[in-house]
Amino acid sequence: MVTTSYVSEAMKNLDAEAKAAGIILLNEVGLDPGIDHMEAMRMIDGVHRSGGRVLGFTSYCGGLPAPESNTNPFGYKFSWSPRGVLLAGKNPARYLRDGLEFQIAAEDLFENFALRTVPGLGVFEGYPNRNSMPYIDVYGIQETKTMFRGTFRYPGWCATLKKIGDLGYLEQTERDLSGKSIRDLTLELAAAAGASDARSALAARLGLDPGGAVFGRLEWLGLLGREPVGLQKGSPLDVLERLMLAKLQYAPGERDMIVLQHVVEAQTADGRRERITSTLIDYGIPGGDSSMARTVGLPAAAGARLVLEGRIGGRGVLIPVVPEIYGPILEELRVHGIAFREERANA
């Protein structure tokens, strides 16, 4: 089996049985997880082969509209599961930075972002993605003082999603929605049902300036719209998903974009400090495949080819962190124009 999904506990539990059966269950062979693992291990193995040590690993990945297609206030359009995008905002995070371990509660996720500049593209918000700590062992860099995996978004996303979460629109508990407008649900979530001045009530509940950018995004999305919810029963997340899916769509001919960047802080065999930055920027094809489809689907296809051709020696539950898997897949991706640009500098 070949899958782009994360290795779950249920999948882990199949490892011994799969090894006994002599079969391969190849997981995490898409974009993120997938290409991120492969390029990370190419870089890390290179440092180790030269006698160096990895002192820090930082990675960000984002699936976003290309700059010319970034045409809405959210700076985002859906190129994969809308529910998956939104539920990712409910994950707690854990990472290591400069030898200190940080744990971020789900409700604080969008307050913990940093601004990162990608040359040629500009500034992005980067916030932590799930639990980074296991990758210290997965990548074999027990010596590292920093292990951080994060998500890229255009500026403004984090402040806006923080308020959407605070309001309760990420909740999955089903409720009776019959006869309600979106405005009714929003005011209900804001504990201001029946308020005569909906804008002021919502702004007060969220501590926002009604004339500010974040409040403007909520209005643009339609959270104060008078149209019917359109569901008899459902959760606030169901309603939010429908609203966002209607507003955050790619128009014909628009391009999506993948930005994936790894930064490895290394100490060389002779004691020098070096910063190795590897960046992938890939664009969708107008009228053809999206970049998300290419960067998720092609590595999975290449992984399936390796299985079919008997080129993977391991058995059981695998991910692409060994050279016999990541080497051929990265090479095949380059043939399709999906390639990283590496830069080195003294740290």
C-alpha cells in the first residue's frame, strides 16, 4: 500500500504483521508529509556524511494562491480538503527551539506565528504544525537544539483564524440550525442573540475594531449575512466550511503555489557554523493540474513505482526517510520540474 497520510497508531500496529507477510505499507509520501521528509533527509544525510552535526532544523510549508491569484482578503484559496485546512487550526503544537521545548495549546496556535521572508515572494506568516518532537528521532538528529515544523500563510491569516476560533466557528458539535440565518448563528455564538446592532455586538465580543482588517474579513466572508444557513442540523464548522468553500475558490485559469522551505543549521567537521537553506516553489498549471495535485500525487506515484519494481528493501510500515526511497523519488520529481534551490552561508 502507498498512502500520502500520516502514520496513525492503527497503522503503526500493523508493522509487525506487514513484516511477517513480507509486504510494504509506504506512508507519508505526498507533499507534507512526504517531499518535506525526503528533502530534509537529503540535507541531513549530507551533513552527517561529511562529518558534521545538525544543530537546528526549521521547516515551513504552505499551499497558497500564486501572487497574481491572491485576490481575496483572506489570502487563501482551497487546493485541498476545506475541512482539513480548518481542523488543522485545532491541533496543539510542540517543538524544540534553542534547547527549550515549547507546547502550544490549540486555542493559542494562531497567536504563535512569526514573519518569514522568502526571497522573490515576500513575507509570510509561519506558525507551528502539530508535534515536531518525534522528528528528532525520525530524522536521526538527536544532537539538534531546534526542531520546528510549521505552516506558511499570507499575512493576516493567523489573526483572522484566531478570532474565528474564539467565536466558536471551529466547533464540531451538532446543533439545530433550522430557520436560522448565518447572522443568527454568529450572534448566537457571540452570546448576543437578538442584538439590534450586530456589527457592534460582534466587534465587542471579539475585541475588534469594526473598521479594522480582521473584522472586514469576517464581514466579507458573510458571517453577518442574512441568508439562511442552508442546513437543518449541523455544527458551526459545517457552516464555516460552506461559507469558505463558496468564497475561497480558484477561478478558471488561476494558479496555486506550493512554498516549502527547510533551514538546517550545521556544524561542519572542522567546527564552522553553516546555514543550509533549501526552497521549493512550484506553481499550478492554468487549465491543468494544480501544484497541490502535482506535489501530492507525483511522489506517491513514484513511490508506487519503487514498490512495483522491487527497489525497496525494507518491509513493514515505512516512510520516505531512507536514501533508497527518497533518492529516486526526488530525482523523478526533478524530471517533472519539481526541484529545490539550495543556498549555503556561514552562520
